[in-house]
Amino acid sequence: MLRVVPLISVMLVSSFAIAAAEPQAGDDLATCRDRQADLQARTTACENLLNADRVTGKDKAVALSVRGNNLINKRDYDRAIDVLSTAAGLDPDNAVILNLRGLAYERTGKDDLAMADYNLALQKRPTYGVPYNNRGVIQLRRGALQSALDDFSLSIKYTPKFILGWTNRARVRTLMKDYDGALADFAEAEKIDPAAQQIAGNRCTTYGMMGKYDQAFADCNGLIEKQPRNVYAINNRADVYFMKGDFDAALKDYNTALQLNPNNIRAHSGRGQVYERKKDLAQARADYRSAAYSLTKFDELDVARARTIAQERLAALTPQTPGGAPSGRRVALVIGNGAYKNVHALPNPPRDSKLIASVLKDVGFQTVISVSDLTRDKFFDALKTFADEAEKADWAVVYYAGHGFEIGGVNYLVPIDAKLAVDRDAETQAVALEQVIAAVGAARKVRLVILDACRDNPFAPTMQHTLSLKLVDKGFSNIEPGAGFMVVYAAKHGETAIDGDNGADSPFSSALAREIKVPKVEIRKLFDIVRDDVWTVTKHEQQPFSYGSPPGREDFYFVAGK
């Protein structure tokens, strides 16, 4: 998801190789080569050169490295890897290019390839501090604390003014319980930039682990006073309250964080721990599920830790043989969002959702919660209510019709009150697909999410773009749900679904409603048939697509037949 990054592993304006010959000032080539130039001006100059095909060799490698750096900043990591690989081919000894490509690999979850690039960069330039820092971040995420400490120390040795080296080493020393060393590192970081928010935010945690709660709260409170919506700092303060044993205060802070960002993994994991301490195990499991499931291959350090805790505690609190409901119980949540307040309304989703809800009732689902036109808060309330039902069921199915699309590598469903003036608003205003996965996650057998939401993004024309939005105009991105989950898109990733004309149901909902009622069609085959039907009726314009599958040792039928 789009998250605040507390442990940054990239220096956004990197040191690029400079060619020997110096062109005249003001020339695009001079600006592109100048690592001290304004980033936007440098980007423009490099793009001018590349677009006009005016550079070759090492100069082209420099221009491509600037392009790759910008793609990383926009989270378009796949394109960054391609661009930086081309640059590395032109200048194989350029350590900056290798370091940047390593970062792009890291952000796609390919840590081994990232480490190989960081190592190669350091082989080319052993005194280059940034790759040591980046390598240390991976070591820290892996739990190799001594290796991380060694790398951050080398980063500091060779780049003493690089503040992340100091703050990252402070965090490692905190985990190793070298609190005096950590505080000394934070003090050195303050000499470089006293206003850097990661100093107070992370030192708050250090003081908390030392049991110096007054100092901890002074750091966190000072940051929160300046930035009242800083979810990272609010979570850190909640963690300190938890360390102190003040569970009510911790709960209040986690709730505040989730009100600001209902998709926040750290807040769900932390709140789960509070509820577990309070013996409210059902709520603890619900929060752990909200933090446990991931459709992305990369998590920042704090998110990864929080997710691991949630996964471990969820496994510990989940009975091996869940009880409390008769075998075969099936429940569904059906949502149709059409009355959007800030973009054009969609007439079809409420109608399509009513059709699907009716069919599910007809085939014997014991509980079908059918709702329409949900705001953000109502959407999350509906998921919470449904998750409670799913915990008592064999089957849990969510069908959603409305706006939905990918932003910055994360798939979102869009409540009717979303404004999305900036692409990053999606994290706080929309519903991450992982939260829908979590809602069906408690069911014993079938965990199915059906998304009739692959439409053009109506916010795109006015949305301020700060990220690279590869699919922002069309539908969802492809995913890999965990074992035992099945997610069905009305249209293949990167494509859009067709609404029905003149009051008719959409091709997807019509085919789905028809096939669900056919006896003795196993669920996997059913969605293959729906795919073929939609492909035919839309004259090859729309192709539904299924990801994952239910458990493989049993067949599942909407209508079993005789």
C-alpha cells in the first residue's frame, strides 16, 4: 500500500558519473550531468536529450539513470529496472546505476537480486556509502542485526553526512538494546538536520524500550503536535503506551491512526495486541486478519514486522477446528456503489448487486448482507460486520460492483465519498483489496472475492499524479492471493469491464447470476464458463480472470444437485 516510509533506503538525488568534457553552462547535457542541479531541471534536461536521441555511451547512461531514479520515486519499479539495465549495459562500472537498480529490485521483493547489485556497486566503488545503507536495510528486514549494524557503520564511515545511515544504525542499536549507542547516533543525526522527523519518531521508540516514558512521549508528542495526521508517529506513541501497560491509551491512539487510515497495517496489528491483552479474542483475530494478508511482495520494515506479528498471533488464536456454526454455512456480502458524489454516478452497480444478492439467497446462502452506496466509514463497517459472520461459516463470498482500480501498485475499491484529488489519497480514502481479503479470511473452506469493478478511473483526469500509475486509467493490477483464496475480476488486469446498456445488467453479472444457479458445476469450472460467456457476448472486448483457488482436496458447488 501507499505508506509513510519510516526507514528509507534510497538517496533520491544520487551521485552520478560525470563525463570529462564540460559543455557550456545552460546546455541540456551540462544540466543532465550536474548532480547538484535542481532535480526537476535535471530530469527535464535528461529527458530532452533522450527524447531527441542526442546522447550516446556514458552520457546516455547518466540520462537513463536520472530517468530510472524518477521511476523509482514514482514506484514504477518494473520500468525502472528495464531503464537502469539499459544504462548498466552502456556503463557497466557505474556504481550509482547498480545501486539504483538494486533499490528497484528490492522494492519488487527481489532481495537476492538487490543484494547482488548492491554488492557489485560496492565492488566498483568500495567507498560509496549509499549501497552499504541499502544493503543494511535488507539485513535489518531479515533480522540479521549484526550484519545490518556493520553495513550502516560503513555507510556512515564513507558518507558521514548521510542522515539515514545514522538513524538506521540507531534503530539497529535499539533492537540490540544498545540504547546509549542509539541515542548517540540520533544526536549525530540532529547535527545534520535537527528537523528530520525520523529522529524524534524513532527515538520515541528507543526511549520507550528503555522505560523512559516521559522522554518518549516528549518526542512523539512534539512530532504529532507539528503533524497531527502523522500516522507513523501516532503508531509509535501507541506502541510506547503499550510498552508502558497503558492499554486504553494505546487503543485510543491505534483507533486514531485507523480513523486517519483504515488500511494501516501497523495500527491493525497493534490494536490486535491490545484486544488480545484485554481478552477480546474475536476482535483481536479480526484486527490480525486485517494486518496479516498481503497482495504485495514488499513491505517496509515496520510494516513487515507488524504483519509478521499479526500472522503469528492469528495462527495462535485460530482454533484448528473452528466451531460455533453448523457445517455448510454460507454467507455473502454484496455491495453496489453507484451514487458517487465527486464523479459521475454509475447506474449499473446497485442493480447488478441486487441481482447477485437475490441469486445467492435463492441457492441457499444462509446470510446475504446486501448494501449499496457506501461511504468510506460505512464500507469498513460493512466489512467488519461481515468478517464476524465469516468466522462462523464454511463459505464467505464478497461481491463488489462500483469503481475500482490500481494506484501505485495497490488495488482499491472506491467508496462513494472519495475525492482522490491526489493519487496518494487512495490509501486513506479508499478500501485496499487486502481488507476485503481479510473479511473473507476467517471462513473455513471457500474464501471468494468477486470484483465487478474494472472500470475506467473517473478521477484520473483531475487527479494530481505523484506516483507512476501504470494502470490508473484501466482496471486492476494482477495479484497473487494466498492459498485457499480465490479472487475473480470481471475483466482481466489492466482492462475494463462493460456496463449493461439501457437498464440491462452488465455482461459479467448476467453471466454470473445465470451460471451460479446451474447444478453440479464446480466453482473453478463455473468461473471458466462465466469467462467464456462474457468473452463471447462482448465480442472479445471483455475477458474475466480468476486468481488463486479454493482448497484443492475438495470440490465446491453453489448448487450441489442430486
